Amino acid sequence: MKPILVVGSMAFDSVETPFGKVERALGGSATYFSIASSFFSELKMVAVVGEDFPETTLDLLRNRGVDVSGVQRQSGKTFFWQGKYGYDLNAAQTLETQLNVFEKFRPEIPKSHRSTPYVFLANIDPELQIQVLEQVKDPELVACDTMNFWIQGKPSVLTDLFRRVDIVFMNEGEARQYAQEANLVRAARKILTLGPEWLVIKQGEYGSLLFSKEEVFSAPAYPLEKIYDPTGAGDTFAGGFMGYLSSVGQVTSTSLRKAVVFGSVLASFNVEDFSFNRMLSLNAEQILSRYREFERLTHFHAETEFPSIRLLNSTPR
Ligand code: AMP
């Protein structure tokens, strides 16, 4: 197992979906990521919270084996995000972002965390993500996530960041926006020319795509009847993905494909309730059972010969 260092946001989120709303629920990119990853791996978390952030949430993470000694508590308020989803749950509309303690935050990676083999730069200001990379020592694998807020505000800093990471996670709208390319395959090719070896593009209820320069892998999303809140689905996906990779300790085409499926499994649970509530009642058996359902969902026998298929118009007229 290769432990993971995660740096990202811890937050209060006010979220409205067509199925309900929550005020100041616990969230943040690093929080969702760590909870999902903790099913598979050892986590070291670096983030900042304000005076108003409950110690019980840090205890919850500690109880899941997450090392939160790198989480700074500063005077002021915790990061706050307000978002809204319509019936298209794939696209969040940001109503408000209050950086609060993030405004003056400079990530400081404790000495004991600097040689962690896997690094995940969860969604925060890309300048801070780069500052983290300047402090870590020869990580074996670095992955990052981002969002439209930073693509719009700091695109050239993101380009610098993408040059220095192995895996980039984005959702489809963000990939199109960043690459300025309507076609997703072309957008992916463009992003891969910057330096990352793999790009994961999430398409919400339509699944996800894993691109490298040589191959493309496609996984569906789990067909769910009830989706309450997609907030954190991206971070939870990344948590399942990175957690699985860390548990096998090998980055190969096969392990990456399985990582995509574990990412999809974890994300599919997270959207079943508000905040990360569903993740707290989840157990290993349920994760493995849904992983097997994904296998059944996608498996079919490709014939080597086609005696049962009658192809019409096989000779061009
Ligand atoms: P996602 O997985 O993309 O749905 O991420 C949702 C989480 O991202 C929420 O819990 C928010 O607190 C957090 N978030 C939203 N905007 C930002 C931002 N600009 N920087 C860092 N974290 C953010």
C-alpha cells in the first residue's frame, strides 16, 4: 500500500437540488476525497479550517485512520460554498464562494508528510497546488483536480500545474472550457500534450472516460433511481480511484481501469444522500457488491466469429 497525501478544501456547503436543500453542511474537496479513500488506504491530510469548524468532523476523520495533524486551524471563518443544481444534476451552478481562511492560507507540508509516495491535489487554488509540489520529495504519483472557478480565473497557472502532474481529473464541461475545444476527444488530446500521462473525464450520470496518449477506457455510471445531491461526487470519485491505486501500489493500464470503476462505485453511493452522510454508513461488503454489479453491467461476450449475424449491404454497390 502506498499512503496518500491530500491537500484541498474543508468547507461548509449550502446546497439546493430539486429534491431538497441543506444549509452549511460539511464538505470540501479534501474531506470528500479522504472519506472515500479511507476505505482503501492511509491518508495524510493538509488543509485549513476556521474557528467555526467542528472538532467532531476531525475526530470522524481520525477514527477512519486519516492523519489530520497537517490540518491548520486559523482565526476566521471556514471556506464556504453555495451551489445549486437543476434537474440536470451534472452541472453545479456556483452561487457564492467565500474563501475566508483560504485567502491567507499557505499550505505547509509537515516534514513527516513530505515523502508520501502518492499525492492528490484536490480542488483548491492552483497556486496553492503548485506550492505543495514544491515541498514534496520525489512522489511516485501526483494527481490533481480542479474546477470551472479556477479555469476561468487562473488558466495559465493551471497549465503550469498540468505540466507537473501524472493524472488530471476534470468533468466534461471543464475539459471543454479549459481546452477551448467542443469535441471531448480533441479536448483530451490537447490536455495530454501538456504533460499528464492520464486524464480522467467525468460525465456525471453518463459515466467517465480515462484517456492516455495510447488508449481510451470508458465506464458507465451506476444506474441509480434516487440521486439526492451530486456535491462531492467528483472528489469521492477521485478518492475511490486513488485509494484503490494506492491499495494495489501499481499504476498499470489494468489497475487504472479498475480504479475508474472503484471511483464510480464510491461516487454512486455518495450521491444517494446530502453531504457525505451516505459514506458514513457504507461498508466494504457494499462497496465490493456494487463493484461486481458494475462488472455485470458492462460485461458482454465479443464473438470471434459471427455466424449468427447477417450483415446486409456488406458488398458496396
Ligand atoms: P465536487 O466533487 O466537484 O462536487 O466538489 C464539491 C466540493 O468542492 C464542495 O464540498 C465545495 O466545498 C468544494 N468547492 C467548491 N468550490 C471550491 C473552490 N473554489 N475551491 C475549493 N473547493 C471548492
